[in-house]
Amino acid sequence: MSTNRNIRIIKKIQNVPSTGLLKLELVEDGNQSLTQLISSCALRTPGALALKSGADELTYRELEQSSNQLAHHLISLGVGPEVVVGICLERSFSSVIAATAVLKAGGAYLPLDPSYPQERLALLIRDAEPRVVISRNNLRERLGQMSGNTVVVDCDDDQISSHSKEAPAHCASPSDLAYVIYTSGSTGAPKGVEVTHENLANLIRWHQEAFTVTANDRASLLASVGFDASVWETWPYLSAGASLHLPDDETRLNVKLLQDWLVNESISITFLPTVLAEELMSIDWPSNTSLRFLLTGADTLRRFPKPNLPFAVINNYGPTECTVVATSGVVKAGISREMLPTIGSPITSTYIYLLDENLKQVTQGSPGELYIGGAGVARGYFKRPDLTAERFIQDPFLPLSSARLYRTGDLGRRLPNGEIAYLGRADDQIKVMGYRIEPNEIVAVIDRHPEVQSSVVVARDLNTNEKQLAAYLVLREESQLSAQDLREFLKAQLPDYMVPSIFVCIDALPLTQNGKLDRNSLPAPDAENTLWEHVFTAPSTPLEKRLAEMLSSLLGIDEVSVNDNFFLLGGHSLLGTQLIGQIRTVFGVDLALRALFDAPTIAELAWEVEELLRAKVEAMSEDEVVRLLG
């Protein structure tokens, strides 16, 4: 892989008239591999900073020599092309040295995050059967019982330092594995993705060109070792002679501490998971910050950056199976809040089709499933030919038999400017009361409320036999927002069935160790965390009073505010059916059970009943109305 190259247009991809996609071929002026490029940096500027964490620093000479010695040790243990080597180390100098050494030895590294539950680590090791696992003695117990064929190497072992500091002869080819990284499977079992040197080289080339990476750049390394973003955060910079800076764990997930660290460390390019990026691009920054690019991805970006930020915000999209990034685009400030930021356009040597269930291209502007082709498409799933055949398919639009597409399971729509609007996962859509709902559409509207900092919408049972929408909110400081205020705000922009039944207040959106949104950690709604009205509002009209009596009797409680949610007070479908029956008996009107889901408060239910009664009431005398309402 060379840093000096030209892009040549070979031909227009056949049978894709609606996209006008061009197939790009990288014409290389050299043939240096990733590790050879790192060695070249060490040769040119041996004293240059390669890694920094707090007060600790590592030069390119030290990185080169340490990784060379470990590489020779791995080779002595049988590591070479297509041999998997596990790395069970925390995000540190040692984890970067170990990954570099594995690649220098010609092997493929397997990240094993030591913060994973021990059972998951054991599962990954059993499945991958690595020849060697690099770790530390204090982490040895977390690895569990392994096959007798697996050798555990302590990265601090004195024996490693006895090996040569010279780089071993390069032996990996472009088609050989560079790394295997596990991602969650739809069946609940993790699956290993096989990424080759050729796949990785395309990512590095594009990144260095797109963001004009030079040896003067100072980049952050925030991602946990098991998150494929760490691949993107590491190799484009070390192969260019730039420096990598590692914050401590407290800093990397704390917005204020992280901003201060980025400024003080003079970071010029950073990648942040979406939730953190949204907060950092919404606050004030000093004008003299060194940051040039804030890259983000991993979750749906729901906000545009505030105006006059001293850096560009880049939204990126890409499954692990397509080597971290498949599309990328600048997110401009001042764009209409009526739509979410796009995921940009395909990166170099990558193309995307939007197809229907019959693998036919959808019309311009119509939603379709994203299929990705090109240089970033991974080899497949480790030891899973069945799953590989299901998700990696032959490209039906190209005559080349080797051209493949990865079926993402994600939905998108191509915009007139060629960028792609991300519409969410096909399997993340929620079906509520017969309606199919995309939660991100609701979140986009909620986040436009000035008192909401961030939110997420999920489906919960909420004591009913039907799933209900629950919105989790992080409110701004000193917010006085009420459930009724927010509900009215949403009803002005969304159909009733898309307005959540409950709003839950939380201090911050829960994150995984990778910085992604952790939906499994969202708390169950209860009386303490639910957004209520500011004060108790007693029923005022005869209709509201009669409905309140019915609810009090059914639920066994003394009083009910007109804005209390029936289901949060303990109501469920069976009690709802009884309430509908009482309303029929008393008022002579038929309400569908669905009306109670849509209007779960006395105030809302009274309006529904009143609408049905209006024709009857208008024909009655005042005395008849009084008798009807009791």
C-alpha cells in the first residue's frame, strides 16, 4: 500500500443508470504494506511521538522495536498468514504494540476486550481457536480454560526482549486476513468478521486522502479494543507518522472532561460515538482549538452542529462487515430540522445499491435496503460459510463473478444530491396498534423541543398486552417541561399513534463500553422517573368527574388526576375492556379499546367521549344531560 497513488476511472458500473456510480481503481506507485509504512515512519523520524497517554509517551523508534521483538516471538510460536492471534489487553500502548506485532508476523489479530463478561471471552476464544493469546498475568483468569493448542503470551515477558529489534521479513499478501472482529448476531450468538489487508488498505487510503492526514496530526484513540472503530482510529495515523493520544476511561465518556482533553492535547482529528458527538457539537468551543475534524458514527445522528464551530463534523456509516466505513459526508449547520443529517456518499472504491425484497433497485427517493459492494466488503464470517452465503451475495448488476454485495439489513433513501438518508434497521421498526413505526422519526421531533437535550424511543409492555411507545428524555438544566406540554408539542407534528404513551426522565443516555447507546440499560418506567404534570389537576367537568369515579373504582385508588396515565396507574388491557364497557353502559357510546391506548388520561378520554356524545347532547334538554351524566 502506497501513500502516493492516483485514482483512475475505469468504467461506469453497468446496469446502474439511476446512480451514475463510477468504479474506481487505485493505481499504486509503490507496494508498501501497512506495517512497512509504519517502519518507514520510524526510519524517517525515529524520535517522533507515536503514542501518548497522560504523561507517558512512546516514540516511533520504540513502537517499531517493541513490535518487531514481539513479532519475532510470535513467529517462533508458529504465527504467520491466516493464523489468528487473540489480544486481550485494555486500550493502551501495549494493545497497539501487540496488534502491530501480529500484523508484522503476518497473522490476523483478534481483539478481546478484557471488560467483556468472562463467559463471552470464553465463547470468542472457543470459536476463534487462536494459536496465541497476548495478555497480561493479571488478566489470565479472565481467559478461562483454553484449548491445549493455544499459547498465552504475557506482553511483559522478558523473553520477548531477547528477540531482534529488526523488522521481520514481510510475508502477508493483500488477500490474507488482517484481523477478525466479533459483532453481535441476530440469533444472540456473536459472529467473527474476516477483514483482509486489502480491505484495510482501502479504508486507510480513503481516510488519509479525505482528511489530509499528515505526520503533524494528533489523533485520538477512544474506542475500546473490541469496537471496530479502533481500527479506524489507529492505522491511518500510524501509517502516516501522526501521533495517537489515549485519554483515560473517565475522560472518554464525560463530555466536559473530553472537550477539555481534546483542546489541551491539541487533537486535530477525533472520532466520537454518535451520542457523545451530538453533545460536543452542540456546545461552545474555543476558537483556537486545533480540532479540524470531528468524525462520528455508530448510531443514528439526530442533530445538526451549531453554527460557527471551529471544525467540520463528518457523519459516517458502515457495518463491521464492510471495514468500518462505507459512506461519509459533511454535516452542515443551519440545515432544516425537518430531516435528519444524511450518512453522506460512498467512500472511495465503494458503491451502494438500494434494493427491494426482490433485489430490484428502488426508484429515486424510495426507501430500500442498503447493499454494499466494493473494496471494503470483508471476506465473510469466520467459520460460518452458511451465514456468509446468506449475507454476502454475488453482485447481480456486475458481470464479474468475484463482485460481491453485503446485505446490511439497514434501510435508506437516495436523495437528489446523491447522498443517502438513513432510515434505520429493517428489524428495528416497531409495530404498535397495527401501525409500523420508525422510532428515529419520533426522536427527531422530540429532540427539536428546546427543553430536551437528547432522547430515545423504544417499545415497552407497560402493563398491557399491546406494546406502547416509551420516550426516554435527558432534559436540559432547570427544565419545567411537563408531559402534557411535550405531548401537545408532538401532536402538532406527529399522528396520534406516534406520540409516546409515557415519558421517562433520565440523567443521561446509557452507553456501552464502546460508547454506543445501551438500550438494554434503560430503566423501567415508575412513579419516580416518569414525567408528570406539575400539579394534581382535579376533574372539573361532569364528564371528567364521572370518568374519574370509574377509574378510581376499577384501579382501587382514591383520586385520579385528569392527566394521569391509565396504564401507569396499574391499568391493563383487561381493566381497559371493563372501563370501555362501563362507558358504553353509562353514556351509550361505543369506544374501541384502541381509543384508550391513544387517549390514556381522563382529559383525553373525556374529549373522545364528548365527541361521540355531541350529536346526542345537542338534541337533549339540559335536564336530560344532567341525568345522563349523573
